[in-house]
Amino acid sequence: MNGTDVQFAICGSAGDGTIAAGDILKRTMALMGYKVIAFDIYPAEIRGFGKCISRVRVTTEQAYSLKHQSDVLMSLNDAHAIPHVGEVRDFGAVIYDNAPIARLPEGGHVSAHIRPMQLPYGVSFRSISDRATGNARGRNIVALGYLAGLYGMPAEAFHQTIANKFATKPQAVTDANVRAFEAGYEAAIGTFKLDDVVMGSPLHRADGARAVMMTGNGAVVRGLMDAGIDCYFGYPITPATTIMERLAVEMPRRGGRMLQTEDEISAIAATIGAGYAGARSATATSGPGLALMAEMLGLGVMAEVPSVVIVSQRGGPSTGMPTKTEQSDLNMAVFGGAGDARRIVLAPTNVEGCYRCAGLAFELAEKFQTPVIVLLDLYLSNRYETVIPPKENPFEPKQATGPQGPVFRRFELTESGVSPRAVPGQAGGVHTITGLEHNELGRPSDQPDNHVAMSAKRYRKLEPATRYPGLTTIKRFGAAGKVDIGILGWGSTFGEILEAMFEAENEGISCSAMKVVMLSPLPVDELEAFFADCRVVLVPELNHEGQLATLVSGTLGRPVVRLPRATGAPMRVDEILAEVRRLAAETAAAAE
Amino acid sequence: MNELLKPVYLEEKLEEIRADGHQDYRSRSLPTWCPGCGYFSMAEGFTLALKKLGRSAEEVVVVSGIGCASRFPFFVNTYGFHTLHGRTLPVATGVKQANDALTVVAVGGDGDAFAIGGGHIPHAARRNVDITYLVFDNGIYGLTKGQTSPTSVLGFRTSTSPYENGDEPLNPLMMLLAYRASWVGQAYAGHPHHLADMIAEAIAHRGFSYLHILSPCVTFDKTTRTYRNLNMQVRDLPSGYDRTDLAAAMGEAMKVDHPALGVFYEESRPTLADVMDETARKAGLSPVPAGGE
Amino acid sequence: MNDRPKRTSAEPSRATRGNGRSADTYYSSDPRDIGWVRQNIPCQTACPAATNIPAYIWSIMEGDYGTSYEINREANVLPGVLGRICSRPCETKCRHGWPGNGDAVSICNLKRSAADLKHAGHRITESLYTPSGKRIAIVGAGPAGVAAAHDLSLLGHDVTIFEREAEAGGMLRYGIPEFRLPRDILKVELHNALRLGVELKTGVSIGNGPGEIPLSDLKRDFDAVLLTTGCAAAIDLPLKDDPAGHKIHSIGNVEYGFEFLLDMHRGTPKHVGKRVAVVGAGFTALDCARVARRLGGEEVTVHIRTGEEYIPVTKEEIFEAKREDVRMLGLRTPVDIRTDEDGHLTSVQFVQNRLGGWRDNGRRKAIAIDGSEFDIECDTLLIAIGQKTVHDFLDVEVKLDRWDNAAVDGHGMTSVEGVFAAGDYVRGASTVIEAIGHAREVALGIDTWLMGRERRKRMVRITPVDAPLRERSFDFITPQHMPTEELGQRCKALDREVELGYDDRLAHEESKRCYLCNLAYQIDPDNCIFCRACIDVAPKNCIKMVEGVGINADGTYGSLQETGEWNRVGAIWIDNNECIRCGACFDVCPTRCISISRKEFVTRDV
Amino acid sequence: MTESLHYVVIGSGSAGHGAATTIRARDPGARITMITMSRLPFYNRYDLPKMFKGVTDWRDLLAEDPKIYDELGITLRRNSRVVDIDGRARTIALAHNEVIAYDKLLVCTGGGPNVPAILEDYRPLMHGFGTFEQASATVAALPPGGQVVILGGDMIGLDIAFNLLEAGYRVSLAVGEQTFWPHRVEPDERAVLLKSLAKTGLDLIEDRSVVAIEAADRPARRVHFDDGSMVETDIVMPFFGILPIVDFMLGAGIDMERGVLVDPALKSSNDAIWAAGDVCQIWSDVDRDYRFYHGWKNVRVMGELAARNMTGAEETFDTADESVIEVDGNGCIRSTFWEH
């Protein structure tokens, strides 16, 4: 391997500082100029003993997903880390505290589970922290320091990150953490490194642009902010909450308004209310919240009110697995609710896509006067990637609205299907909108011809969305032209698909991958072309039934091979690869 | 000369009405409520109130849910949003958040407000969103042709309580007072002038104002909440009543057999917008808290 | 009668925020109110005497026949008379008879019942003016003269009536057969009219002849003279080759009906043959035919130029005549009278007509068909084609109009200062009620002229009514038939009254049928919430959403400009022209913004 | 279903490895845990000198493919130090506070370098070669063609010395009592052997005793002798034979002398504990004493024997090779210790 490609996993219990350690690690890596993809897994529990894992993949070349195998696992809590020892590759490292204070039963220590090809590093984080800072709370930072020392990372970069992280706390906190880091770092210097994990130097961009690190949710926030969000309404729900939390910080500083509502229904209701009143307004939720919002989204479609709904999916149905990732809300996002309620659904595949989709969602919502759902999942919401921020704000500012002509026909049946729009406060545009079927003036009408015309309008107007400038609605990767295996994917899973596809290419398999960012309306022409090029199309996704497979297969009337996996964890590259290999073999056999 | 007996000359009256202009606040569409419905009273009172307050049509947004009362936006010539069952207040909150300059009036019936939408009221009230909530309480579901509502009286027979309603009706005024609505009043559809005045006062109030409007359902309730009965039951608030006394307001609200008309309670406290402004001020002074991204 | 549903002001607490009203009266001379009454009370408007019909019917409905009688007398001093023989122009205009509303109210019968059924001890109440010292001579004690005398005497003037005949009453006494108008009724009514101090001089002719008083004397002796001599001569029947009909007087058994009746009522015994032909189409013609039946005529036919549908006689009259075996034959005009060698009538030659266009008076033209002459054999011919005024009694020159009637100005004064004229003498042959109505107008004119100012003026009195006075069920009551004498008995005596009059039950039932058009239902737009509950219950298209109203030249309202656009609706308005005063709207109005007031003409001191 | 027995083997050297595989062969249902302080899977320490010839990756030193542990169902516990054995409770305690219960325990912890008391203080200044880590550090500390001072000798040290010479380093050997450990060498024999050693290119330092070691810049070490002489060198490596590693089982309640005292069947005084390899002293009926039997072959044999006995056999250790050291025809030293 030419460049660096190391994935660290830090696992501990909530309260161990696992995520914080991972956070410092990935920020430092980003600061140093590496590309970073990171993903934290939180427990559903508030505190106590839930498992936290922070995975950080550090690369010099572009990576598309986390690797299913980590190079290094650092355990801050053996009980939680033990199940993850297996994810460490052969000749990778497992780092753990070799002096826990509680007596453990047999197998209770992570060392009991280290595979023969993995390399153990027992370090007494606790006692080192005790010595360095006077208490054991800094053991996560000790461990981080140990990691840094073990792999020869520059301590100064970590110092800076630590200082940033504790900027709002007393200086003593920063100092203690730095001491803990240094102590761990020194411990590592005295450790003989046995694994083959190697950190090379980061590559720096020719244009000198500095990458920043963002989560999918963070990128969503940035996108919403850059697109000029006026109002946000939300109700806390994992894994979307961080969007609201960050907006709560950012929006008041820029004149926007963030309101925590009493439930998701009111969140979407207020979002649509604000959208009606001319604001760029958004809400964010997860599957259960989206289920509650379904009725309101229908209203948004019917009343043609712009609104943006960020949905970060998690394990379902019902309360499901709040802290696990899943892509099982596609059906609801695309079809959910009553009636023929076509809306725009975007599913970014990476953090940068989250930024663009969130910002463009406002443009689309405004241009096409419809709710726009940006469909993330926990894995994408919470994963960190290094992103080069655009030099200039790429989003169009809010478009002026206004009535045209003496009689304001809010729902005029135009050729495009998009009607003139006015917002409250504008003279000459007074109108009433409704969730009832209505005529061009917005008056309730259940006449057959009218319903046909209006339904057609609501579908017709969204067609150009698939070609919206600046938005990648669908894209093919890998070999062009005819291939044996096509892999079709969406959302967070597409990173794994790409990794698998490139690996398969390396193995000589004729394959290609396509991501579908716009799930509704579906870019049918491009999909048709892709299907025409592929002997077999494989659709890996994180749900039980294969919802994209059903959507695409149903839409195109073409067979697909499903690879639905709903485990709560991200898709495994090796699993995709295995399926690709199997299909390639079948294809080859069939060809003979 | 007896002025009361003096005949009304139509052309003069029409001229007067045209000059007054309150009919400009009406939409072109005729209200689709049953003839005689008390909701007409609020529609008319609303237009009179807007005229009285001098609000221009385009700066007013009427938000409603689902139900007979919620058809209201179609019948006024302001911006209107006929939303979903029970979701009036959140949508109205959204509209107000988007533009403080708008006069936002939420409108709904008793089912919309207290059954499906009951969960939203406390929050709009406690946040003191500067909107006006007009609830038209006829104690029945009219649009679905006569089922029991949260304010249906005990013993009321409806299509869903064929053996008489046994559920204690809730007391909206007590609820709203408890929720800390900063303006709580009650009016009656049979007293349109008073109703119009109350709507005007409710809209003029800065903060969350709640006006409970007693109205008969002339189609599905021929026995309980009729004009005849209400005419006999309603009363004025006692003389010397102190509208800043929450305990007194509660006391009056408890007298359900003889509902009082008037302003039960009024207080002045920061609105949601005020809080938002204060938040913005604090945000401007503070370092950026970490977290989130 | 006491089982009538009582209406109570059921809505309580009205005084707090309702359209509270206290009982009071408001007088308006606003042309819109005057116009309202004219527009809304078609019976009263149709009545030449402007009888306040709804008011007197309401009194009947309340069981108060006396008051009903008094209300009648305010407009028409002879209710008992007119209740029997009135031509009933009111009934043809009655709102209840409008298309879709059913049949007209039997107004006239009710008028009669007021007179007939009032308490035996009923006392007439009149308001007398202070004596003015003015003296007025009235020539002719027919209905016009009596009516004028009555009014003028009330106004404080000294009135003397000069009557040529032996008794007062004019055509009432001498023209109308007793089976239609019993003479005792007439006598009482005339007495009631004149007993306030009118000096009645009968058997006194005004004229130039011997024993007659010249008009100029009257003019000299009185402050004013009123000529109410009516139409004192029959119109001649023009015959082929004899346009003036001279030969008619020379033929036996041929007589003018007017003179026939006059003679008969003066006491001259009259006879007719078996076959009696009557030519004419008015009350006189029918009276003649019916008298002929009673005098022994077996085959009595009435010959009409047009058709019975178009003649100015009430349907009831035609009906009763037919029941008495009088045959009505239409589309013919007499052109000649045939006689035998003895000069006795043998037959009448008619020419066949066809119907032409409409004439101004609402009747049809009859156009003779050339060469269609035919003969009808008969023993007696009675000609009753109309009467005309005569002026040969005048010794001063009074200008005539183009119909040879006296020409008068707005006050009723002729071209001669101080000489007024009223009734048929001015208007030509018309109905009794027209004569009375006109006479009363002229009486006011005389008073104004005499006193130098208008003392009385017609205004609209507006009084509140708490609740609707009717029930919707009243609208479905069918007209109560007038009981009549058995056919077998009728012709046995000339003075046996045919129509027997309503009893109390019939009168009350019929009275309920009146819409009481004088009740104005009005919505107060200031209190209206535009809920359309009233429209919903309205039995007719009587309540409208309006944005404007047309104003007629006379100040009355034209058509309402309706709109279906909510923001153009200025008011929900009750179209009183459509309104049948059922009261349904009043009952459903949630804000009690509908008021009821009684609007009626009154004549008030200025 | 009866509970399968839990065999715990402490130590992952030849003895432990051989024992574990043997147990597995004889008791397929058994649970087998192997505990070792080593951080690497089983590799042959005798191969470590290859590192001077450029073999630096431990994977090239593995004695077995680590997959066999999975295949054989042997739990390999590395980087785990046993700190106590409770012979009654049949549990062992690990340094990281984990307690493991056993049914039968085999101790084959081998031995650690024997460092004379006088050199104790200089441990940080000396390089070892007992483990891959030590060897790697040693190799890393050596500049090309650098100087090595080997103190003591012993057969392990000599092997390393030869490899160092072969790799082009300069090697000084400060000979002493343990130079030919574990062979028992008669004084005459010793002279021959030393002569032979000198022939190999070793710079023999004789008749001097080390008294101090000093860190310096370049070269990094100075070795001071009792005669006041001083040798500059890059590294110093002590080789004074090995001592059984038994300190962890002082509280086990079994009979020990220097090593664990076992009967010829390799069972200790506790019925559930066996010992094999460099750690055990075996009763010799011949010698009427407990004896150590060092050397790769012996160790391996002991491990397997103990395993067989633990799994029901009743064999005795009676085939021990006598260690032999001699100078062959080419004048080269030949030792049974080195035969593997």
C-alpha cells in the first residue's frame, strides 16, 4: 500500500471518554492533513455502561467508507471491547488496560479474546493517569497518548486539538489532559511495537486548502446554515439530535431561530408553517419521527409548501434500535403518508453529500414548492469525514416570491407544474392553502377533472428535479460501458459498495457501481442505462427487505439481486465483495 | 324618535358597509358552515376585529386545523393555511417564528384543539407565542356528522355515545389558565358584538391569547348547547372582577353551568420572540459551545 | 278561537345584547317607507281607498271584529256595503294569489264579516276636528258624496248634501239589486257616515230647471262646492245605420239596464219576457241578468263582446250568475235590433267577433268579423254597456276632459274656483270603492284649499312587533267559500240576499290566510353574522345576499342586486316583495338581528 | 453431558506448545487455555539469532502457523502474567485481575536470564535476547559492524555470539563460570573449549570480572572490569544461564526448590498441577535428587509427557538426553544444547 490507511477503533463504556478520545484522534488526524472517515457508536443508555465505539479511518488517498476491519482496537472497557476484538485484522493491534481494578472472571479481560494473529498491548492506563494527573479520569487520554506514541504521531498536533476541545473549560483541564496524553505517549515509546500498522505522512493538497472534519449531521448543519436557514424546529431523537444541538448554537448567532418543539408532529408542522411564511425552515428526525410527520408531509405536498426534513434513519421498526444504523425508511420517505404524495427525497452517500444535499434541499424545496427529505442514516449522520469546505457559498439565496397578474392563482396549472407563490406579508398575494384537494385558486375542489389535473401537476413539477444543476442525483463509478456486475447503492452504504467494487476490480471482476442520490423522483433514464450495461445488478442495503431493490426493480421492471442486511451495523465491505465474487462466478459459468 | 325602530335603509347601509371596508376581509367564497352555525359569528367578528385594529389583510395569517371551525381560513381574505387535524398551533408557531411582523391567528374547534391537538396547547401557551388562538367550542364533532367531543356534556347522546356520553367534559378555560396562557377570555357566538370586541382584544394582546367561543352546533346538537340554552346560561363576569388574579380566574372558570363572558385573565410576560431575541443576544456574547459537529 | 297558538317572546336576556327594542312608534314620511308600503301591501295599494287591509284582517284574526270594522272605516266609510258589492281590486293583487303562493285571501268577505260580526254594541269612534266655520255643499249622496261628506265633517266643516233622489246612496241605493246589498245594511252604513252633522237634503235637484237650485247659488252660499253626481246616464248602444241608437227608445221590451234598475229601485214594477238578452259586460249587466231571472226570465243570456274572462266583474259574481242559470255568451257585438210588425222586439242581430290585442285597461279588443252577423231571438233586451256623466244641470261652465268628465286639478277643484268634483263625475263610470277613494282624496284637497294649508298628511307608521304573528301552517289553508242562499230559494224574492256571510269560524280561518304584508321583516346588518340560517329556512327566494339595490324614481326599492361572492355581500336582506311573512327566519336567527315592524299608512296632522 | 476438563498451560514455549497440542490430541473435548507473558504467538527462541541476519519480522520466526490455535481449539492467552495460583481452589490469578479456574494445570514457564547480583543495577544498560522484543531491541541498538560485549556466555549466549560474528559484528566475550552453562565442564575441558571459542573470532576477555557498566555516547556503553580495564562497546548482553520462573507460584502450596519439584511423571505435590521444561526439577531415582533437564529436546519431551500424564497416562521421564559439549574435528564446539 502506498499511502496511509489505518483504522483505529476505540471502544469503551459511556463515561469512559471513548468518544472524546476518538474525537481528539480524528480531529488531530484531520488537522495533520489526513483524510478521515470516522464513526462513533453510542449506547442507547444515557450514562452508565453502554458501549461506545469510535472508529477512525485515517488515509492519504480517498476512502469511501470505514473498513470492516480495524487496524487498531483500543479498549477502554473490556466488556464492551471484547466483541470487537474480532474486527481487528491479523497483525493489527489490540491495546488495553492491563491493570483493571475490578476482579474479572475468566474471559472478562480483553486479552482473553485476542486472536493469535493480533498483537496485544497491555498498558496500565489507569495507573499512568493516576501518576500523571492525580486521578484515573484521564485514562482515555493516556490511552490516546499511548496510541499516538505507538504510531509515532506528533504529540504537538494532539496538544492543539486537546486545547481546542477544552477551550471553554478552565486551563487546568487542558493541562491535565495534556499531561495524561504525554504520559501515555511516553509509555508507548517504551513499548516494543509488534504490529505492522504503519502511519505514513499525510499528503497535502496542492492548493493548500485545509480539510475540516465534519459528521454527516455536522455537514447537514453547515449546509443548512450556508443555505441561509431561517427557522428550525425539532424534537430530540437519536441520531438526528446533534443537528438540533449544533443549530441551537449556531442559529441564534446568525439571526436564525431554533425551537425545540413538543414532538415531531409539531416540529414538522412548524417547519411547514414557517415555510409557508417564506422562511427557509427545516426539521430533522429519525424514522419514528418521520412516521409521525407523514401526515404533515402529505400536507406539504398537497399545499405545495417548501420544507426540508432531514431524516437520519436508525434500526426499526418502532423504537427499534435507536443507536444502530439502518436504511429501512426508504419506503416511508418515498411513499410514506396518504395519497399520491410525491416529494423529493435525497440520500447523500457521504458527508460532503450531506452538506450539498442539505443546502440544495432548500433550493429544491423552494423551486419545486414541496417537502424535501434528506435521508441519512445513523452511520452517515454520525460518521466523520474530512471535507474541503467550498471557497464560496455554493447555495442560491432565498428566491423572491410574488404574485403575478391581477388574480393570484396560487396553484395555477402551468406547463412546468410550478405555480407562482406568495408569502404572507406580501400585498396582492393573499391566498389560503389547504390539505384538501383544491383548484388553481386554492379553493377546495373535489371535481374529478381537477383532481386529475392537480395530481398530474404535483408529479410533473418534480420531473426536472432529477437534473437539478449542482446536485449529483445519480452517478456511476468504476468501469464504463458493459460490465458483468453492477452494484447499485444509496446512502451511507455506498462507501462500502465503492470499496468493494474497487477491490473486485482489482481482482479482475468486471464491475461498476452506481449511486442513487435522488430516490424520488427517481432518475429513471440513468438507471435504465446502467441496467442495460450490467449483466447483473446487485443492490446491497441496510434493511431486511431490500427497499431500494424493490423501488428500482419495481420502477424499471427489471430483476435485481438483493443484498439486504439489517444488523444494526454498517454494511461490510467483505460481504458485498463475497456476493460480487459469487455473482461473477455465476456469470462466468453462465457465459460458458 | 325611537332610533332603534328607525328603519334600516338598505342602500345607506350598504354604502356604510362598503365605506367601512370590513367585508374586504372576507374571501370570495361563501362559508360552507351549516346555516345558523355559530361559527359565522366568529367569521364576522374576526373581520370586524381586523378592521378595528386596522390590520391589513396581507399581514394576517389564519391557521386552522381540521373540522368545521377550521374551514375558517377559506372565508377570510387574509393569508390562510388550512392544515391538519390538531396541528393548528404548531403551524401557527412556525409562521410566527418565520415572521414576527405577521398577525397570526390560530383557529379550531373543540375536537381539533382538545382531542387530537391537546398536546400542543400547553406548549404554545407556556412559550407565550404571540399568536391568538380562537377555539370554537360546540361540544361536538360536526364535520364528521355528530360524534362526542372532549367538551361534550355528560349525558349527551351522539352517534358515538348512543347510550349517553359518560366522559367528564374537560374545562378548557381551566386548562389554559393552568398552562399559563397570558390572555384567556370567553365569548359567545350569540353575542356577536361582544365576540368581535373580544377577538380584537385577543389579537391586540402581546403574547399567547386564548379566546374560548361558545357556539351551538345547530345541525347535530338540538338539545344541549343550543342558542336557547346558552342564552339562558351565559353571564357577565362579576363587577369589579380583577383580570390579573389567576385564582379568581380559576374560580370563574370552574362555574361551568353559567359560563361567564369576558376576559378571565391577562398578564404581560416575554413572548417567544422576546426569548428568541434574548437567546440571540446571549449567543452573541458567549463563546461558541463545543459539541454537535 | 282561544286555541290559537300563542307566540311568546321566548328568547330571554334579549335586553342584554340583543337588538332590544321597547314598544314605541315611529312615523316616517320618507319616500322609501312610503314606497315600501306601496310595494309591499299590494292589496292596500290596489285599493282605491287605500284600505289598511292587513290591519283589519289581523284584527279579525285576533277576534276583534269591531276594531277591524273601524280600520275599514278609516278608509272607507261603508264597510258593510263594500264588503258585499266591492269589485275587489285588492284580491286580484293579493300576495297570496301570486304565482306559487296559492289563492288570494277573500279580503272582501272578511271586510263584510267585520261589519256583520262586530259586536252588536260596537261603538264607532271618530276623531273630530274643531269646527272650522267653513261650509261645504256636496251635490249627490252617492258613495263619493257620502264619503267626502263624512271626511269633511270630521275635519270640522259644515257639510250639506243635496240629493235629487228620495234617499241617499246613489247607485248603491238605486243601482244595485237588493239580493246583493240589503237595504237595511245600506241604511245603517249611510247613517253612520252622515250622522256626525252632515245635513242631508234629499229630493233636491241642483240644476237650471224649475224647483232646482242653481249651482251658482251653492257657490255663493258655501265656501266650497263638491260635485259628486256620478254617471247619471246610460251610454247609448250604436246600431247599424243608427249610431246614436235612437230607435232603441221606440222599441218595446228594449231598455237600458241602468234605467231598468233605477226604475225598479224607485218602486216601479218591472217585467221581463221569458227570453231575456242582456248586452254588456259589467256589474250592471250581470245585475240585470240576475234580476231578470228573479222577474221570471227563463232563458237569460248575457252577450259579451269579448269573453267572460275579460270582463270587469268578480269571478264570484259570474259564478253565482251562472249558478242561477244565466248564460254568458261571448265574442259578439249587437249591431241591430229586429222587431215585428208591431214594433215589438223579436231578436237581436250580433256580429261575430274575434279577440284582438290588449287594451290599456287590461281588457281585450274585440274585432268584428265581416259578414258574420247572426240573430238571437229574445223577448226582452236589456242594454248595459256603461254609463256616462251628464253636465246639463250646471249653470256654470266646468271644463271637461276628453272623456267628457269633469276636469280637476290636484286638489280636485274644477275649472271653477271653489267648485270641486269627485267620484265617477270625474273618473267616469267606475267602481264604488274608486268613487269613495277619490272622494276622500278630494275631501283632503278641499280642506287644504279651505284652510290654506295641508292639515293632514299621509305618513308611514312603524310599530314594533315582538314576534311573528303567523304560523307557516296558515299558508296552506285554502280559501273559505262564502256560504250562499240555496238556489231554489234565491229567485223567490228580489231582496233575498244571496251571499250569507262568513260566520266567526270561517272568518277566523280566512283571516289566518292573510300574510299580513304590513309586517316588515328586516335584518340589521350590524348585528347579522351572515350565517344564512334565515335563508336556509326561507320558504321562498325571499332572503338574499345583496351588494346593492336599485332605487326607483319614486324612492321605492327596485330589484336587489344579489351576489354569491362573500366579500361583496353587504347585507343579507329580506326581500319583502318575496317575503310571505311566515316568520321562519325570525325564529332561527341566532343573533336575533331580525326585527319585525308593522308599517302602515296613516294620515296624520301636519 | 459431563463438563469437559479445563486444562490450563502456563507458558507458550516448546514445552507448553507441545503439551497443549498433546492434550488436544488425547482429549478432543477438553478446554485448553495457554497462558503466556509473550505478546507473540509461539516462536522458537532458538531461531531468534536469525535476526542478526536480517530476519526482522516476527512472522518469519513463528514456529507454528498461529491458525493452529483456532484449529485445535486452544485459547492462547498472550501478554498475560500469572501472579498467583491457588492450588486448593484450582484457580490462577492473572496480573490484570482476571481469575481463571482450571482442572489441571501445567506450569511450563521456563526460565529467565540469570543475572548476577553485581549486575542487577545495570539491567537497563544491558540488552537481552530472551524474547523477540529483546532481540529486536538488541538488533536495533547495534550499528552495522558494531561492538558487542557478551558477559558470561552460556550456550545460548555463545550461539548468539556466533551469529553476531557471522553477521559481521565484533564480539567480546567476558568468560566466567557460566560460559558453557548448562554443560558441566571440567577445567581441562574448559581450556580446550575456550581455545576453540577464540578461534571463532571471539575476543575473549578472561580473568576479569565486570564491576560496572556505564552509558556513553558513542559507542553507547563502557564496561568496567575489576582490574580497572574498560571496554567500549555498543551493547552489552548478559548470559549467565537461566533461572526457573516460579515467583508467581510461591503461594500455590506446592513443593518447590529452585524450580517446581515434580515426580518423574512431572506431577507436582498438588495432584492437579504438573510442570514441564526449564521450570521443573524432576526427581531422579538415580541421583536421589531433583534435577533440571535443559535443552530444547528435553523441554519438548517433558511437555508432551506431562500432557499425556495429565490426560490419563502414567509415564515417567526417563529418557532424558545427557547433555554433551565437545570440540569436534574441525575444532568447532558441538553441543547437544544446540541440536534442534
